[in-house]
Amino acid sequence: MHSNQGASALNRSRWLTPLGVRLSLLLVAASSMAGALVFCLALFGPSTTVETADRRLLFTFLAWLILAVWAVLFALVMRRVAATSWERAIYWAALCHTPMLIGLAVISACLSSDLAWRGFSESDVGRLLLQPMVVDYLIAAPAAAQLLLLLAIKRRFLAGHLPILAIVLVGLALRLSHLGWGLPGLLHPDEHRYLGPAIIMAARGDLNPHYFQNPSLMIYLSYLTLLIMAPQSRAFLTAGSFFSLGVPNPRGDFLDMLAMRGLEAVAGTLTIIAIYLAGRELLGRRAALIGSALLAVSFLHVRNSHYATNDILATCLLAFSFFYATRIYTRGRVADYLLAGLLGGLATSAKYNVGIFAIAILVAHLARVFSAGPLAYPWRRHLLLVAAGLLSLLAFLAGTPYALLDYPSFSADFLSQFGYGADVWNGQQTQPTAQLFLSALGWGLGVVPMLFAALAAILMIRRDGWRLALLLAIPASYFAAISVQKLFFARFALPVLPFLCLMAGYSAWKLAESRGRVVAGLLLAAIVAQPLAFTVQHDLLLARADTRFLAAQWIDANVPHDASMAVESYSTLDPKFGWRGHGVKDSWLFWPEKDESVAKAIGGDYRYLVVSSFGYGPWQKNGDPASAMPGLYAPLAGNGHLLAQFGPGIGNADLPYVIDEMYTPFWHLFDRERPGPTVRIYEVSATPNSPVR
């Protein structure tokens, strides 16, 4: 009898288990369909025409499929992370998807009431505010539920990793602080190189960026950001107008620029995680913690994480490629080779010069071969290098597809970009590039961390030769390559920062290993003191008004709006990017590198003249004081009257021109009162042959 009861219970459990899975899958399907119908309602409206019926049906199916696959993928993640059964994993995934069912209420209200439909779809508030909010909810609510569930399940894991979590949060906070600096002006001279092609893509539907002096991955990410943020930007504008927030947004891309910069801030933070993982694999947990803490506060890295450009994204992908290269050495799995190549190819598709990732993969492979014994190593394992190389090439083409599809344009732009390094730019410091590179590291990373990184080479060369070779593979080859070119910016040193941080962390750990917590704390303080102080000072400067904003306010208050004014291009006080900050309508843009342009600007054709040290600084002679005007501006001594000056130094002082200061402050951090160049506003007298307009 007991045997029959046991068999009956077993049969019931076998029947109930698939029933539970079916019910969970049914709930996933219903929730996903509710979300898909709301997306479709927001896009097409409640009525369907013959022309839109096919598109509506296809869109609804694709949206439902994507949402359903999302739930199934989360179930697979849960099964792996929580080490649970498929039945329980799909049940949890279905529960996290249930917030989408609220979409049924939205659909029911809109289809049953004309008033509700007009309010949701036809009114400005509905189109610009309510629709984006509902769509955002349908994505954010399940994602938040999934995140909370993962955190609850992995709470013990998180508790055991509090140090690195704290480091990551500090690094993220430093990178997000004052992320909106300079907006609505595009004060960074390179951000428009990614935003501009992305806007053209969105407007024309042409995915060819027609610009290859930089690879295309950052452009495509900017393009996707614009597509994703378009509804949010409209809602943001509506809310800003309704609540009178006074957001400066003349181009309508304020939120887009914040999102693009936020992407770089997140990439910078992920780099901290990447070097922690690589350091733990190669050097041990404590060395990895110290190295990641150093990168978290690194001035050069934090500064460039505020820009919507490709440098930090490339460094992040390079660091993750290196992490898997370390695993090639320690584990040698097929996945390690493939992921190292994949991420390295994507890194190169963000910035050409990080193609050196391949050297780390080669060194890691050789280290594993010689550690195992060259004769005993299976020859077929060498084919993994070929596989990694082929996958890296495919990854590069995935991020920059028109390198192949529009090869003539790509090759022309690539060679043009490569040729820039052959010449010293006007205003660049004249020391050898190797010296400039080391100076930038001493200022942007810190003198003490650099010394500790050098000490690591001494400590490791006898005991850990292969590990040292792997750590130095990328920075040494990169330094050798960069030293032979003449052009240099401080940001060129970014790719070596993660490796120097790990080496500095290793030295600090070795020195403190047997000397107690007090010594360890002092060593950590010594390593992070300079970069943290510089990072905080940079952040304080970003919180203050840029000199160009002060100049724009003065012009708006003191120069008649119907006057004529010549504006030097590097001041960015012009309408080229949709912002000029003043109301003078007749403003003409001139370029200081063009003699005839300068002559026209200062010759009396225009009543007012605006110049900046970013424009005339590169033309100053060595030894000139910061306030000296170059020879082309000599006529201003006779026919120009200085009306106002806005200097970045303490007490409105001029500061010497340095090419790296054209972004945000770098070298003259503690001599500054605010960011920006010196801006001078002149009233120009008419010459006999040039009547003032």
C-alpha cells in the first residue's frame, strides 16, 4: 500500500512540475504581449489602416519575441547564479515580468474611452510625457525586479566583496559628478565628431558615418543613444517647460549629451572592475584591490570619463581583453582566447591605437606554452591564437563595418589620421614625446604611483617573470610606438593606466604584506593622495562657471543685439553648434590660423571682436608672457579698445597656453579659479577703407 502511495505521489509531482513550467511560460508570454501591445499602441495608435497593418503586426510580434526572450535569458542566468532548477528559475523570471501586465489597463482605457485615448496619444502631454513614461516603466520595472532578486540571492556574495563594491561606487561617483559641465555649449573640441555623424545617421537613415579618422563604434553607440533617448528627451523638455526648470537646451540634445557622457562614465567605472578581475587572476586579491582603488581616483582617467569621446571606452574594452589574456595564461580555455580576441577587436573599433591588445594575447599564450613545456604542449592549441585573431578582426568589422563596405573612404581617412602624428601641433610643448608621456603620467596618475609601478618590475623580475612580461606587454609596446611620433596629448597615456595601477598595487601589497594594517593604510594613502587631490580639485573647477559663459553673459548685457561682431572660432561663442550664449545676430566666425581671416576680423569691418587664448595661444612665441598677443593681432594696439577680459586664473589672471587645457583643466589645476581660456572682448575702430557695419 505504501508503495502504491509513493508511486501516486511521484506521478503527481511529475505532472505538476511541467504544469508549473507551462503556467510560468504562459505568464511570460502574456506579460510580454501586454508590453508589446503598449509599444505598438504608442507607435501606431489604436486604429489600423491597410498600409500600416503589416508593419503593426510585424512590430508587435518582434516586440513580443524580444520581451519573451529577455525573460527566458534571465531564467537561464538565475539557473546558473542561484544553482536552482529550471522550474524555479522560469517561475522567478515570470514573476519579474508581471509588472508588464499593467499595460493591459493602459490598452483597455485607451480602447474604451476616446477621452483617454486623446489624452494619451493626441495631446502634447500624452505624446511627450505620458507615452515615454509608460514605455520606460515597461522596461524599468521588470529590470528593477530582476536586479533586486539577484541582489537578494547573492547577498552573501556581495557581503564578501564589499571592498571592491565600495571602490567601484566611489569611482562611479567621481565620474558622474558634474557630468553636465559646459552644456549647452559643446566646449570639448572632439565630442561633435561622434555626436555629429550620429545625428546625421538618425536624420538620413544612412548607417555609413562617412568619417573614419576615428573608428565607428563610438559613433554607433551615440546613434543608438539618440534613438533610445529621443522619447525621454521629449518628456524631459515637456517636464522642464511645465515645471519651469530653466534647463539650457537650445539644440534639444541636453539629455542626449548627458547620456553619452554617462556611457563613458560607466565605461570608466567598468574599467575598475576589469583591472580588479585581471589583478586578482594574476597578482592576488589585495594587489588587485589597491590597483583598482588607484584607478578609481586616477585624475587623468576620471577627467576623461567626463567626455563623450572614444578614449575611455577603448581603454575599458582593452582592460577586459587583458583580463581574458591573463586567463589564457592561468587557465588556457578556448573561451578565454575567443573573449580576449573579441573584446580586443571591439576596443580597436573604438580607437585604432589599442590594437596592441594582440601582444598581450601572444605573450599569455607563450607564457602558458613555456610553463607547460613547449614539447609537451599540444600543437592544436596553437590554433587558438588564429581563432582569437580571426574573431578580433570580425569584432572590429562589427564595430566599423564600413571599413570594408566603403574601403576607399576608410583607407583615406585612416592614413590621414595616422599622418597627424608626424608633426608637432602649434602650441604643443616641445620636449620629446617620451618625456611628455612620462610627465603626463606623473601628473595624471601621480609620482608616487609611478615609483611604485617601477618598483614592481624589480620585485617581479626574478620570481614572476612571465607575469611581469604579461603586465608589461601592452604598456611597453604602446610606449615604444607613441614615442616615435611627434604629436602628443595627455589622453594618449590612458591605455597604460590600468597596467601601471596594477603594478603599483602589487608593490604596495608586497611592502605591506608583513608589516601590519597601519603600514598598509599609510602606503595606500601615499599612493592615492596625489590623484585624489587632483581629481577633487578638477571637480571643484567644473562646478564653476566657464570663462566663456561669463563672456557670453557680458556680451548679452553690454553689446547691442543689432551690432556686428567677429568671433574667434576657438572661443565657441558662435552658432556653429546651435549655441552662442548671446543675442548678437550679426556675428562672423574667423579662424586664427588663417591670416586673411584675422586681418578681416581686426581690420575694422566689425564693431566688436572676441578672441580667446585657445585661439591666439598656439601662435605665441616661446618665452612670451601669457598675456602677450601674437603678431597677427598687432593692429589691435592701434584700433582696438579692450572692453572686458575674463581670465581663468586667480583674480582674473591669464594662464600660459597648454594644448591639453582645451578640454577641461589639466596642468594648471591649482592656479585656476575656473575652467576655460582667457576671453577678451574688444571694440574695434573702423579703418578708412573698412567702414564698420
